Amino acid sequence: MSFERVIGMESKTLPVMQGDYQLRDYEQTAKDFKWSEAEKEFSWHETGLINIAHEAVDRHANSYRKNKVALFYKDANRKETYTFHEMKRMSNKAANVLRNHSSLDKGDRLFVFMPRSPELYFAILGALKMGTIVGPLFEAFMEGAVFDRLSDSEAKAVVTTPELVSRIPIDKLPHLKTIFLVGDNIEEDSKFIDFNKHLKEASPYFQVEWLERESPTLLHYTSGSTGKPKGVLHVQEAMVQQLQTAKWVMDLKDEDVFWCTADPGWVTGTAYGIFGPMLAGATSLILGGRFSTDSWYESIQEYGVTVWYSAPTAFRMLMGAGAGPLEKYDLSSLRHILSVGEPLNPEVIRWGMEVFNLRIHDTWWMTETGAQTICNFGSLPIKPGSMGKPVPGIEAAIVDDRGQILRPNQMGNLAIKKGWPAMMRQIWNNPEKYDSYFLNNEWYVSGDSAYMDEDGYFFFQGRVDDVIMTSGERVGPFEVESKLLEHPAIVEAGVIGKPDPVRGEIIKAFIALHEGYEPSEELADAIKQFVKKELAAHAAPREIEFKDKLPKTRSGKIMRRVLKAWELNLPVGDLSTMED
Ligand code: ATP
Ligand code: MG
């Protein structure tokens, strides 16, 4: 099979913007940097003893950052502020509650299953102080999804709310001994514990468990875009990379107010919703509740957010809301914007330049990598359509199916040299699956397809399984989708390969239209012509189907496997992470 890239996304490079970025000289740093240097900030560099919650919270509470705001929290009903000192006290209290009212021990699994609230963060940090493994569950999970994850991991305890507890099939989970309920007027018995009541009474002192760098911390189930979610186990050492990327990629400094929009149910919401910024001693904003254009813009203004980490699906929604809401708010505090989770379409970057006068920096990584791995940096030019270059210390390459490194511009498997600090250490209960990620015990193979250009920039093409082979040419769905988004009528697009007796596969596009546009055959033809003219004839969809909206995971990723299953009348598989 040929690995040549067949189409290129012509793009205008965006030059570096003014800013005193912490990663000044990318090329030199990429050459010289060793992860062991990044450890020196942590006390365990000398003691060998380690605890991520101590490093994220207590270390700052015991320093000049004691009274600095660690967390601004806001939702429809609550507005609270916690300093590092208060975070230390509250997480200590949470640790005491969890320890005193359950049999949780080091290495046991505790799940958190609740909407964002300060208590959620206290519970996660408190559990980590005990050395308990934390499994975050997204609040929208229904019974089947909750059951799968709690039984697979043999969870011993859950922190949840009275509203959600009915979705935990307690009788079918013999390992589940304790349920902490976060709410008012909780009736307690041997199994159900009133979390808030005990939190109020608990001692603010707690002796953290000192652990090894290989001790487990989080058990994150993946997003389920490509199949049944996998339980990815992370360890303490991940903090080295989380802190270093908070500095180099997020460019977080003491004066920043950082807002990561992700829920802790997904890896972005823990690695960068909690640990990255806290390890760096930065101030974080956490916004509860659902997406709304106005409350998002309003919060940026209200808290003076300077660094903002979100996802293409959110940017596309803001883009779709138009200029009206933008005129109401002052967003001039923003200085650095980043994106993750899905390919960042050049059209979205163009929009970001227009409305914020800032470049949006794409970052590529996955649950399994534990922290950012390929990114656009403040001090490097951006090539729209590219996810950037490897974080210094990370070796990334495009390899073929035998592990041979391919030449620039050849499309193949995006792979990372085994052994970076935040790398997963296990797929829970599934060692075969874990082993299947690694090629020749050397390369971690991501499952994503990409190419690298002459300048070392990586370009995402699609999931390996989604790459389309049409008339002998390989086409990545991302380039076609990005081109489609440039058409004024289109708000969202998902592209799949559909088996075809003559061409192998043909390209089929599922399209959602902007308000004011109606599906029609003329419009479908115009769209096909548009891609033909602007991208390449063979990359133009032969079939177009209009949809009100596309099937997406709750974290906002288009589920192409569902589109494909619908198209081919195949079973759709695990839908636990799909939004309503
Ligand atoms: P599952 O593994 O259960 O199918 P998932 O792969 O979507 O779900 P995550 O680990 O949350 O679960 O997502 C990682 C994937 O998201 C990557 O493999 C990649 O396909 C996609 N992704 C993340 N960031 C980017 C990015 N910047 N550009 C393109 N794709 C991205
Ligand atoms: Mg995946």
C-alpha cells in the first residue's frame, strides 16, 4: 500500500505573536531537554516519596502562594473562591471523611459520579492524598455505563449525589461497599454516608500517604469514540509532564487565570482541569453547568481569564452564535487560547484571529498519553491544520505497520517512543489490550493517522480506521471535513468511507447546516463542487446526507463509527458516551 499523502491543506502560516513565552527556543530545548530536569521542582526529587495531591495543593499552601486563589468556582447557584491554603484544608477534610467512613485503602478504587462542584474537587484530591485510585465518571452516564465501569474496576466506593444515585445498580455490584452522597438531609446507614455533614465536622489535618512514582493515581475510561471505553491507569509520575506542559504549552504564570472547560469525567478535565494548573500554582476557574455562549463569554470577562483551554466543538458553537454575543462582553483579558479533543479546523483558527486577535493553539494527546504530547507553542509559528510539534522530551514519528519510520509527507501511524512520564501503565483488566498498543516494544501506536511535513509539523488525518481508500488514493476525513466547514452553509460535518464495488470506497459526508439554510439537491451539488474545486476532485464527497445534528460523544467528538454503522446497517456498539 502506498503511504504517500495525496492531498494537502494549503494554509497560511500564522506568525508568532508578542509574548514572553516560557518555552523560548523550541528547537534547542527539544534537543537538550531531559525529563529528569523537570523533576527538580518537586520535593520527591530528593526524598523519593511522592503524592500528586500534596504537590498540587499542599506544596503551594506551604509557600508564598498560601493565600493565592487556587480555584474560582461558579455555577447557576454557587460562586465561591478557594485559596491554596483552603484547598489544602478542604482536601484534608475530604480525605478524613473518606477514610473514616469507608474501608478504602491505598490502591482501592473510588469513583466520583457527580456534576462539577467544589466538593467534587475536594473528593478527588482527598482520595489521592490517601493513595486511593480515583475513577471519574461523567454525570450524564446512565445505568449501563455506570455499571460497566464500576464492575470492571471493582470499585469499593462512589461519591455521588441524591439525583444520580439511582443510576448506580448497587445490588449488582458486590464490591461496592460505600456510597457518599453530596446533598442536603441525607439519611445515613451503613452504606450511605452524608458527605457534606462529615466534611463540615472533619479535621482539616491529614497525613498524606507517601507513595512511589509508579503508584497509580487515576483510572480514566476513554471517550468511546471508536468502541467500548478502555480503563486507562495513570501513575504519580504523570505530574512531571503535566507541570512541564502547563508551563511550556499553556504558558501558565503566577498572574494567570486559567480556564479549562472540560469536565473531570474526561482526561482533559483532570490533567488540565486540576493537575497542570495546580501543579504550576496558577489560579483556575471552574465553571459548572452546561455550555451557553453568554455565560461562557461573561465568565471570561468576570474573572479576567487569561489562558483558555477548550475544544473545537465548543469553538464551533461559539462561532455559530455569531458576532452578537461578542459585542456584549470585554474579552480583552485573554492572551493565550488552546484546543484539544478533535482536529482543529483551520476555519476555527481563522475565526479566533478575527474575534480575539489570537491564534488558537491546537494540542494533540489522548487518555492513554496522560498529558499533552504534540502541540502548537506560543513561540513557534502555527500552520493551521497542523497539531504542531512534539513536546520537548517526547519523540513522535510516523511509522508503518512494522514500525519503520516514514519519510516526511507520508501518511501513516502516529506513534510515540515508549516511556514518556505521563504514559498509561495499564489497561485495567486487559493486559492484551495494553500490549496491543506497542509495536516492537518501542513505539506506542496511537490509532490516529497523520503525516509530518518537512518542517517537523504533524498533521492529523483521522483515526486509522476512518482513513478512506478511494480509487487507490488515501484520504483523511479531517481534511475533507475542514474544507466542508469553509462552506458558508455548513456548521458541522462528519465524513466516512462507504464501500463501493468500483472505487473501493466512496466519500460520504453527513452535514448539519447553519440556521437559515435548507437541505436541497442543489445545495448538495454546490457543496460537492466546492470541495472538488478547493481541495481535490477525488476528495469530494460523492454522497451527502443532511442531518439536524451529528452523533457526538458527551465530550463533543463526532462519532464516525456511528455514522458508518447507520450507513451500513451494522450494530452501533457501545453508546454509553453518546450525548442525547
Ligand atoms: P476511544 O479511545 O474510547 O475510542 P477517544 O479516542 O475519543 O475514545 P480520548 O482519549 O478522549 O478518547 O481521545 C483521544 C483522541 O481524540 C485521539 O486519539 C484523537 O483521535 C482525538 N484528538 C485529540 N486531540 C486531537 C487533536 N488536537 N487533533 C485531532 N484529533 C485529536
Ligand atoms: Mg482512543
